[in-house]
Amino acid sequence: MKKRSFRRFLGEGIEGLLVSGASLLTWPVSKRWLKDWGSRRAERDRSWFGDQFVSEAKHVYTRAIDIRAPAGFVWPWLVQFGFGRAGFYSYELLERLVGIPVTNVESIQPAMQNLAVGDKVFLHPKAPGIPVASVEPNRRLCFGDPEGAKSTESGNDPARSWSMYLEPNPHRGCRLILRGVEARKQETWWRRVLGSLEQSIDFVMEQRMLRTVKRLAEQA
């Protein structure tokens, strides 16, 4: 099992601290561009399969990256995503600083290649897993819980879906697209502040994830 080198672990950790600070300080202005980092208008405007798992969507974002490798080279990295699996392909140092003892794996693990609808993938050792809602090899991996939409009126966490898609690139390789959707909920100033903080952190971690998957797939 190949792990991230200490040099990369430290270098990317420092990068993550700098990107996090810049993102948090500028988010009221920069979110207009960073919310849909790397995506194309057609990808943002399109209705994606995982969108259906959230009713009355309020916050939607789409992030994407070009990968110079076929979808079949990218998929094995996506399907082994998660805590206790191959990790999150993001800033490992930052994840550990917030209490997630994750180790990002930089090799394909055959034992982690099986994932089915209903399975749960964990993001934190003390948090409930997120259910797998749809799996189509080399095409999409969607996480979501349609039943969660019923909890929005009670003040609980809103229903969300988070999905990864692989689309052909007309030039070469494929596009890796992340799509996040959050249900409507009652807005308060405090929730708006927390929402902005969460959205900023999502951007920081997800852009690194996209870039890492690109690197791993292209060098395979």
C-alpha cells in the first residue's frame, strides 16, 4: 500500500493552510468564482443524476477538472474514497489537525474496489456514514439520502447529495465533475455565517482532491 510521501504531505499541508486562509478571508467576494471552480456553464446548468436525491435545492455547486486519462483509469481512485479506505485525496495535514486520523493511499487497492448502493462511506471516525445512492462504474458515484429531506422542517441537518461523475472529454481523456446539492432550510444570520464557512472549506478540500486524483490517474 503506497502512502503519500512526507515531502508531499508537508508541502501540500502548507499549501492547504495558505489556501484556507485566503479562501476564508475573501469568500464573500471570491465565492462567485470558486463555488463552481473549473466547471463549464453547460455542466453547471445541466441536471445531474444525484440532484434528484434532494428536493427544493437551495445551494448547488459544480466543480470539475480535465484529466488526461480515460475514465477507466480514474474510476478505481474514486470508488475507494473514504475514511478507513483510501482517504480523501486532499490535504492530509489539515484533516489530521481537525481530528480526522486519515491516511491517503496512493495506490489502487483491490479490496476497496467493491461499493454498492446502500453501503456507507465514512468522512470522520465519530460521524455517521454517508449512504451510497448510485454506482455506475466509470460513470458516476452518488452519495445521498432521499429520506433526509423530511428532516429539514424539524431543524435538523438538511438533506444533501454529493456526487462524482466522469464524462468524456472531446479533446482527450475525461472530465471529473463534483456536484453538491443542499436542500432548502430556514435561514438565520447564524446559519448564513456557518454556511459560508462550510462552503469555503468545501472548496479548499475539494479542489485539492480533484487535483490529486488527476495526478494519480495520469501517472498510472
